[in-house]
Amino acid sequence: MADNVTGTVAVKAADLRASADIANGLGEELDAPVRSAVTTSESVAGQLTGWSIAGGLGQLGRGWSKPLAGMRQRFADTAANLNANAAAHEQTERAVAGGLAAVPQGAK
């Protein structure tokens, strides 16, 4: 998050984790509608055997299956990356805090 007064950027692990939760939630919310759409298009294609559009509907369902699964995976990967960044940020904060605590007081 940008600080409007100083123009610096402050990264908060909690914000990264919250963003990861949102990405994860979006991916999970997409699961049922995506499966339903793919299944429905294939089912309708089966019911329209003999109609010229049957093959196209079946192909549509099969064609969209992989890209939509890939999109869900990208949400999962984004969530994992945000959580990893949050953990790394917390580790860096602890290391810096530990290093500052070890500096002798009054050293010149």
C-alpha cells in the first residue's frame, strides 16, 4: 500500500494473505459453474444427435474445459504465491528486528 505522505510502499503480510484468500475463493467459486457449463454443453450435444450443431456443442464443452481449468489453477497459484510472499516478508521483518536488537546501544 502506498503512503500518500511519504510516497513509500508499505507491505503488510496480512494484506498479502487477505489477497490470497480472495484469489483462492474466486477459484473455488468458479469450480461448480465451470463443471456445470462443460457438462451441460456435452449433455445437450448428446441429446441433439443428428442435428448439425450437436458436434459443435460437444466440441465447445471439451474445448473450454482445459482453459477454464487453467484459469482456476492460476487463481490457486496466485494464492500460493501471495502466501509465500507474506511468509517471506514476515521472515525478513523478524530477521531485521533481530539484527537491530543485536546492535550494541551507544555504539559510535
